[in-house]
Amino acid sequence: MQFRTTILAGSLMALSLGLAGGSAHAQGISIGPGGVQVDPGYRRGYDDRGPPRSELTRGEAARIARREGLVDVDGVDRRGPRLIVRGSDRRGDDISVVIDSRSGDVLDVRR
């Protein structure tokens, strides 16, 4: 009887340790044309907010420039890793907003 109690206690301890470690690392497997593959539970380059941002669209750049005081957009030009949004402010003065095309950060506002 003592032997069964020891085995039962050892099994329960191993089970509890296994469950504690397994909850932190959710993995799975997928079976497809390439065979069986282990899915580590995450995808490289992705997070909870969706796929990584590649580059801003011209519309997104215009919205960012409007937050900097641009009212009328005359054009959006790409210059390497930057977008330059040209237009005028509420007084009619010319304004250019230089935006990083990857991060969306405003690099310069030229009046």
C-alpha cells in the first residue's frame, strides 16, 4: 500500500509541474504537405496588434500632416525613406511636412 501511495504522490507532483510549465509555452503541431511541424505558439514579426507595419500610404501621411497644421494637401512625394506632404495651412501659407515612411514620425515641418 505504501508503494502505491508513493507512486501516486510522485505522479501528481510530475503532473502539476508539467501543467505549470506547459501553460507558459503554448505550442502546437501542424500536419501538412511538408510533413509534421512544431508551431512554437508565435509567429516571427507578428505581435498582438497584427502584422508589422511596412510603409505608410499617402492617405495616412496626409492625415499625419493635417495634425501638424496642414489644411489643404497639394501633393505627397516619396523621397527614399521619407514622405513629403506639401500644402497650405489655415492662413494659406505654404507648408511641407516631412514624415518617416516606416514609423510615421514627423521629422520636420517647413513653413
